[in-house]
Amino acid sequence: MSEREVLELLRENARYGTDDIARITGLDEDDVEATIAALEEAGVVRGYQAVVDWDELEDERVRAVVELNVTLDRETGYADIASRLARFPEVTALRLVSGDYDFDMEVEGDSIREVSRFVSEKVAPVPEITQTVTHYVMTAYKENGIEFGDGDEDDRLSYSP
């Protein structure tokens, strides 16, 4: 059985039951259940989450992507900084990246002021962080492989003079 096949199906829809996965793959349900349990125990599957289109709610969340540059010393590595930042509940994602900055951090809050205050009072003062650049998410078109929108390709009305 392909663990990758099971993982792809779980990523597609975390609400699939073992019976659904067994039916789709043609595998035995007990084997699917054992595979998922082994993947969870090994830490490959870390959790299951809903993909939320915050634009569809009246009570919006403010989300931002923050670029972080750091300077390392002999005692402090990337993992040390990441461990410190990941503890904050406002941080929803944190990645070490290649390119013009070191970390890509996603942050959520109830307002722009809350997110700004978090970055300026909690993140920027970390001694190894030398620069932050905050980009506020205005509209999400796709999250975790799920496309948002009404499904229509083009809602514009045609116009001819």
C-alpha cells in the first residue's frame, strides 16, 4: 500500500474516513486504518484542520505575511529562533526560506493594530531579528490547495461601444 496515496487523499479531504479511503484506493480498510495510525504515531501526520475562507464571515480575521531577516551567532541557530517564534499563538505558520530574507511567518489577529503591535512588540525585539517586513493579506484566492470564489471564471459584463 502506498502511504503517499493515503496522505494525498487525507490532504484532499481530511474528513475522509478509512472506509472512504479504502473504497477509493481499493485497499483493505484495516490496512488503511493501520497506515494512518502509523503515520500519526511517526509524526508524519501532525493534525487535521479545516480550510476557512475568512472573507465569507462577517467577523473577519486579519492575516499578514511577515518577512524576517536574522543574524546568527555561535550560540544561536535558525532552529532556536524558530522555536521562540513558534510559541506565539498569533503565529500560524513559520518557514525558513531561501532568498532575500530568512523566515516567512504568517500571523493572524483581530485587527491590523493587533497584528502590528504583535510584530513590533513581540517579534522585532528578538535580538537576532534585524528586519521585519509585514504584508497584510487583502484577499485569499487559494489556501492549502482549496480554491476560493464562486466558481465563475469571469463575472464582468461585456461592453461594446
